Amino acid sequence: MSEPGQVSDKGREPIFETGPRLALCALLQGAEWVDFATARDMLGVSDSAISKHSRALEDAGYLEVRKGSVGRRPRTWFRLTRDGRSAIRGHLEWLAQLRHALDTP
């Protein structure tokens, strides 16, 4: 157990502390599948940034990527895996504890 005003590392996921990964996972947390363009536009980042960060999350086992097409146009969709949903929940809880610790005199 932590001392008052201290936060343990339990739940912390450093992978979410780089680039728009936390925002991408937060977006995906409330959806079944989100297409690449929607994720890019909602996060306000470039195609290469979404590609780079989605690959890191996929490699960690937190993101599932599905490729297909709509008509003749190729499309990519993302969704969180079960492990990804658990990891993002744990990280958000850790952030809430951190926030609480900062507010505690």
C-alpha cells in the first residue's frame, strides 16, 4: 500500500505515455471498430503518426487491425483487444490516482 499522497505503478502502462496512443485508445474504448480516417481526423494527427502508433499498440497486443475495402477503396479499421481494454482502464485508473495524490495536501 502506498503512503498518503503517493501513487504505486500498478496500472501504469508506459506505452500510453508516448504520442497520441492514449487518445487513440480512449477513442476506441467506446466503439466496436473505428476506421483509420476517423481516428486520424479526431486525433488531429498525420497518416504516418496514426500508422506508427497503431503499429506499436498492435505489437503490444492492445490493438486489432482489420484491412478490407469499401467498394474499390482500401480501408483500415481499429479496435481494442480485450487486453487493450483492460490496460487502458488500468492506466486511466492510475492517472486518476495520480491526480488525487497531487490534490492531496
